[in-house]
Amino acid sequence: MLDVQKVTILADYFIICSANSERQLKALAGDLSRQLKGDVGRPLAVEGVPESGWMLIDYGDVVVHLFMPE
């Protein structure tokens, strides 16, 4: 987790997470969605798909980057 409050107005925090496969990437994105659904609600935007090896999930103040090492 990176605190980016002082360097950008886009978000307060970036969370960066990697997965070793498309399946893990999809599981991380799905679990994140389920965990935050009650507290934060739905994301403002989702970019990318597990098959691409990269996803960005924007919750406003928090932006989550999920990617495979490649």
C-alpha cells in the first residue's frame, strides 16, 4: 500500500498486488469486490481483465492495481 496523498489528487492510496496466474488474479479481484461491497460499495471503475495480466479497480480514494509479474 502506497500513501500518495501528497503526490497526486487522484487517490489517497494505491494498493499494488501481484498474482501468479489469471486464475489468481480473477480470485483476488472477486474477493476484493465481495469484501468491500458492504463497507465501500461498488468500484467507480474497473480497467483490464484477468486475461490481460493487469487490472485496476478504482474505489475513489483507494486505487487497487492487480497484475501478474510479466
